[in-house]
Amino acid sequence: MARDWQPESWRSRPAKQLPTYADEGALAEVERRLASFPPLVFAGECRALKEKLAEVCAGQGFLLQGGDCAEAFADFSADKIRDSLRVLLQMAVVLTFGAGMPVVKVGRMAGQFAKPRSAPTEVVDGVELPAYRGDIVNGIDFEPAAREPDPARQIQAYSQAAATLNLLRAFTQGGYASLTRVHQWTLGFLDRSPQGERYRDMAGRITEALDFMRACGVTDLSTPEITRTNLYTSHEALLLGFEQAMTRVDSTSGRWYDTSAHLVWVGDRTRQLDGAHVEFCRGIANPIGLKCGPSIGTDDLLRLCDVLSPDNEPGRLTLISRMGWDKIERHLPPLIRALRREGRNVVWACDAMHGNTVKSATGYKTRPFDRVLAEVRSFFAIHKAEGTHAGGIHLEMTGQDVTECTGGAQAITDACLKDRYHTYCDPRLNAQQSVELAFIMAEALKEERQALRAAS
């Protein structure tokens, strides 16, 4: 248990990125109601994820974390959840088969409703209103009523997260995630792409391997991993009143767990050492993520590791670098060297999205796929050079056939962005771009393993 900590300890610390509610009484009542609701996830599941991440920390696995930039109430459907899960499954099987390494699957799903913003307000045609902070806080429509923070939205966010988790558990444990269905995971628009042809070839080889295993007596009855998989959930621990309300004492261990998700992370904008978000996350027993942008220094990072993972437990802390394709080679190596020198047990993951956002010539916010690839390739190359494990990837992606990030095998141009630009906040990779990236990462992981074997 963290010393001198309670779920409400964060309230005495300076807090950034939190909305201001007009009716404090209504907010308190919503948080009271949420505190009485059933947990969304369970402490035992969080411990299982931590064990899996400890294996990643030891170089024996890879973290695949991905999903929507911000989940939306109006965009909530079973098909959308299924399609996003399907892309994660496709990416995971590409990585597992191509690199020969277990993949820990974590979705930015069932709770990724709140978003940090670069400014508290925005101006359109001379009118200034509060910034959109995600559906859990306010509405995206640019009008005063919609932009007013409404605490009742937290109840709707809880309900949508619960329904999403219910469906995800049904899909991952009920047969949809079976490797015998690897051919059926192909989305229609992916099936027509160059990546679809590459994926079908790999799926055929997996099917042949399963047929061989079945002939040898290895079936889903003896090996349930063939038909089931584990998917964990994650989101940024941004709206701290909601997170506090979902924090409970585990009857088995006596430790506090934030039951809103299996893993929560501290954002690059809220990682102040004396701030409310670090204070909250230091006391919960969940696996924790920490976003690390180019402004973080080695001393700051080491101090944050001391606070967030004082016992240096493998699997406790995942460091998610978000440097940008043109900054990663300058800023990431010193951090890796400092943590290795101090013997820190962390998972290193790469967020190749947030540092590569640009405004296109047509006015859309986008992320050029070649820059995303460049940062991912640098991430793997740096870890290979340092002799450390490139442990994971953190992506904003979707199973929808969107045109939000330029480039990729589809060669999406600036002019194409308007065709299917559906994001509520930041641009996401579509399925083709996500699977293309998975094949590239599988090759890099394979090379890493070969280099380690040669060195030993």
C-alpha cells in the first residue's frame, strides 16, 4: 500500500486539465452514485495483466495497445466495437506469427472518454466557448449548452463502458477470437488491399499449422488458448473524480484498485511530480502507464519512476514514449540509458501518433503514415542499438474504413481526407494502415530476437 495515500489524496494537489463544473452539488451526487456502482474490471484481472507485462519487461512478450482517440456516445455500436477488436486481433496474430512472440492485447476501449486539450477554450468565428474535453465531460457541438461540462455524462460513460466490456468479453471468450477464424477476421476493405493478400497468405499458413496440431491431438479441448484470448482495457486517468469513484479495496490483497480499467496512464500534460494525477496513480495497484514527450528529462523521469513504482516491480510501469519522428533519436536514448543504469524495471512502448500530428493543406488535422513508420522504425533501431527490448506500441486506430492519416498502401492524400474523416478528436490509423504497421513491427521484433540469440 502507498504510504499516506487515500483515493481522495489527489484533491490536495494542483490539478491540470480538469473541467470546472457549475454545480458542485450535482457533481458530488454523481460521484457518490458511481462509487456505489459495480466495478467495471476486477483486481485479479489487473494482477494478471501485470504478470503479462512483467514478461514483456523481461523481453518475453510485446504490448499491443490501441483503439479510439476518444470514444463517443453517438458513435456507439456493436459493429464498431467488433471491427476495432478485429483489427487488434489481426495485428496480434501478425506479430505473434511473424515474430514468434506472445502479444499482450490492451484496448483503448471501454473508458477512453476524456481528452486533454492544449487550451481551455476555442474560438470559432469570433465566438469563444469551452474546449471539447470528451463526451464524459461535454458535447462536441459548438454551442454554449453542449460545451457546458455536465456531471451526468459520467453516468452515461459508465454505462457505455460496461456494455462495451460485456461485448468484448463475449467476443474474446466465446469463440470469435479463435485462431480457427483467422481468415474470417478480414474486413471487406482490407480484403481488397495489398495488406489483405499478405494477411491471407499468413492466415493460410496458420490454418495449416492448426491442422497439423489437430492431427497430433492438440485441439481446443487440450489447448483452450486456440479458441480464447485475453483483452485488457485502458484509458488515460484524466477525470480524477470519476477515477476516484471507481477505486475500491480488493478483498484478496487489501490494496486499492481503480476498477474503471485494467491499466490507466498519466498523460504528458499531467505528469507533474507534485500534481494530482501522479498523486492519484501512485496509490493504486493497477499497472500504470506514463507518457513521455520530448520535454521530459532523465532526472524527472527517474523521480517519476520512484513515485509511481517505488518497489521497482516488473510489470508495474510502462513508459510510453511520444517523441515525434524527428525528435526520438535525440531524446529517447538518454532516457533508456539512465533507466538501465539505475536498474529500473519498465516496459518501453512507443506512441508514434501524438508527436506526428500536422495540419494538412486542406485544413484537416492528420498524421502522415510515413512519419508514424519513421518513429516506429527509430524506436526499434534505438532499442536494438542499446541492447534493450522494444516492448510495445501504443496506437490510435479504428476498424472503420476512415481517411484520417495520409499515406500507407492506400496512398491517402490530403484531398482524400474529407472522404471519410469521422474522428471526434485526433486522426486514427485505419485497418489497412494498422495491419501494414504490424507486419513491419513483426520483422523488427524478429530481427531483435535473432540479434539477441547471436549475442548469447
